[in-house]
Amino acid sequence: MSYPAQDSPGPDREYYATPPWEEREKAGYIYQIWRIGRSAGFKNEVDCVYAGTDRYVGLELANARQCAARWRARRDHGVVPYSLSFSCQ
């Protein structure tokens, strides 16, 4: 998510969530890419949500340029639970 640095997202954090820039399915996996912009006055974070709860850990992405997610795909184009691999560079 990206938000103005002077804001402090509270319970409405999903308002700042951004969809992936790219998404594709290949060889049994779904790939998602987020490009991280460098806009003055904005912060970039990723929220890691604990499954089945409202709890999360927010990680600031100060030096990252891109984040990528890879999920194992089901035949119905859904994702296999607990198959997420996520990284930022």
C-alpha cells in the first residue's frame, strides 16, 4: 500500500491497498508484481495478515523497487492455501 507520510492508517488500511501491476498464470503458478514508486511525501508498506484474524504486521518498504507474489494455482484458477511465496527487492 502507498499512503501520504502525514497520514496514519488505522482500521481503514485497506483503503490504501493497491492491486498488482501485473498478474499472470504460468506452469501451475499465479504470479503478481507490484512496482514501488518513489513519490515525495509518501510511504510504501506491505501488510502481512495472520490467517483467520484481523491482526497484521506492517513492513515499510523504504528501499524496495518491486514486490512479487507467487501462488500455486488450482485448476479452477484459485490458489492453494498456504502456498504463497512473497518477496521485495
